[in-house]
Amino acid sequence: MLRLDHITVAANDLAEGVAYVETALGIAPPAGGAHPLMGTHNHLLRLSETAFLEVIAPNPSAPAPSRPRWFALDDARTRAVLAVSPRLMTWVVSTSDITSALATIPHVAKPAITVTRGHLEWLISVPPDGSMPFDGAFPTVIEWPAGPHPASRMADLGCSLVEFEIRHPEADTIAASLAGFLDDPRIRFSHDSAPSFRAVIRTPGGDRQLV
């Protein structure tokens, strides 16, 4: 039912987020676009025809959104963490039936809302307060419109995801909730005292680590 769709680096400032990824990977993610509903903008790096890396931040040029931004970007704790450095903050999985996914998968965020970027429109699970289950260690769920995945239209800079590790005090609970819905040998869950992520990304310059 679920497939790894994208991993998300969050920042308080988009340029800082892009520089953080470029330092880690040796490649700067190309510009993406803006999300009017959320007051955010992003850069995107293709990892396959159906997956990508996103760098996202509040858009200072956009009007303040009428609701809290997604990925807990308005949360004071998140902003304090990102003031120290951008970081790999969460991950997103895709489905062809988000209504069924939200009704079936334990701990998943609800409801599904419609979001746009340019002419692209999709459904994504975002609570009214913008929070993320398990501090972002549990994935957000997305349903793209029918047709080619957006990543297939991104420039191919020769990057791919080798491994994605989710660390959390309740890693076993998260893994159990996703068992039977998500089967990807690149993804592993590890118990740790605090939430964090580690992605190994293959680049033209070799395997690089992003945290």
C-alpha cells in the first residue's frame, strides 16, 4: 500500500537548507516551487523516477498562512532546533488510495488535505496543528494525481537513496505500525534516546551521508 516517496530536510531559511545539503552531498538541490496554502517553498533533488529529496522552509515572500505550516515548521521547538542547523526532519510515503491508508494504518496523521505547487495538486496527511506523529519519525502520507510521478520530471543529477535509518525511542512501535504496509529493504528502524535520521545517498562523487 505504501512506497517511500521523499525524505525532507527542514530549515528556517531555504538558502541555508540548500547549502546544508550541498555540503553533505556535494550537489545543490535544484529549485522546486512554492506552496501557497502552507506559506513554504522548496528545492528538490531526484533520487529515482518515483522518489526525491526535499529541502523546505517558510517562504518570507508569501503571505502568512491561515493555518499552522506542515512538518511542524511553526512549532517553537522545531524553529529552535533549525536555528542551530537545518536537518533531516521527516519522511513521506506515497499511496494510490490515501482515504484507505488513513483509515487503516495505526498512528497515521489525519486528515488528508489538498496542497498545490504551481500547476501540481495532491493530497497529503497534515493535522490542523501542523504536527507530526512521533516527532516526524512516523511518515506523512501523500497521494499524487494519476500519471507520471513528479520525480520523473526532475533533472537526473545521478543521485539515489542507498539506506534510510529512522532512530526513535519508540522505533519498534513505528515499525510495527507500518509492517504489512511498507516493504523497503533500504529502510530500517533503530532505537535511540532521541529522534533522528540518517540517509546514505549515492552521488556521482560516491556515497554520502545526510542527517
